[in-house]
Amino acid sequence: MAARGKFIVLEGGEGAGKSTQIARLAEALGAAGKTVALTREPGGSPGAEEIRKLLVQGATDRWAPMSEALLHYAARRDHVTKTIEPALAAGTWVISDRFSDSTMAYQGHGQGIGREAVETLHRLVLGNFQPDLALILDLPVARGLARAKNRGGDDRYERMGAAFHEALRAAFLEIAARAPGRCAVIDADATPDIVAGRIRAAVRERLGV
């Protein structure tokens, strides 16, 4: 029977370079002999991808903050039960672009529903399920938003104001400070090669691979 896989999440504000770094990390772990699956939030399972459309499209004020958090957790429940848990049980290492820390940062802090509300919602929906390692990519907000603008697209969250994104950055750093055993902050204000090296070192240190 295969050993249970590990669940790694990349978090951070808009334009932090998560997509690039997820691909680099997956390649490195594959070279180290691990079977790797990539996924994302919101999304990652057929049902969750349908909910994703409701969350990333439309006006910035489309949802009340609590409604938005509930949609994220409805998608997350489906994602965990249909995609993440089966893969981990089979011995696959799962790397996700965002998970529950994003809800804490975006809805808990940025949209003001509060840490306690998000923690309660997480316990109700997922119990004690958490990533083995959350890598929080940190860089100045202006730099991240410029990167996001350059890549095109029309993500609803990217259109929220600069003050919202500053609150997000502070929130992610607070999340990491509250859970240092689970989180590692990665300075992402560097070239992709340098950031990939920092991520690889953190994974080696925390998970031994």
C-alpha cells in the first residue's frame, strides 16, 4: 500500500507568480520520484469548477462577503472529497493553487467577515483537514497587480481596489505568523529561478523531499 501523499498549497496575492512556481515545483518533485497532481481553487473538481464561474466573473460587489465565503467552502468540500483526498490516499503529492488560507485572507480579512467566522466554517465543512505545507508567496502589492494586468484576463478579484490588496498582503503574513508549522513565507520579489530555489529549499526543509 502506497504511503499517503502530501498536500502542498501555494498562496499569495494577485500576480505573485503561483502558476509558474507550481509548474516548477511539480517538475522538481517528479524528478525526486514523487507522483504529482496539480489542482486549483476555486475549482479542482467538476462541481467546484461550476462554482468557480460564479466567483471569478461579474461585478466586484456581486456577492455579500459571507455568501462569497459559503460559495468558496461549497466548492472546497467538493474539491477535497472528489479530488484531493482520493489522490493523497493513493500516495500522490497534490499541489494546489490556493486553498483555505485564501478564504481567510480574502473574505475573512479583505472583506471583513472575521477570522473566527472563517475558522468556524472550515471546521464545519472540513473538520481538521489542512495542507501539509502552505507556501505564501509575498511581494509588494503594486508589483503583483502590474504582473496580473500584464497577463490579461478579467478576474473579478484583480479588479478590487489597491487598499483591498494591501489588506490581503497583511492578512497572508498574519496567517503565516499564526501557523508557522504549516506555513512558510517565500519572498517572491525576485526572478522565477530564485523564487523556485527558495520554494524548493522550504519543501526540502519542511517535508524532507
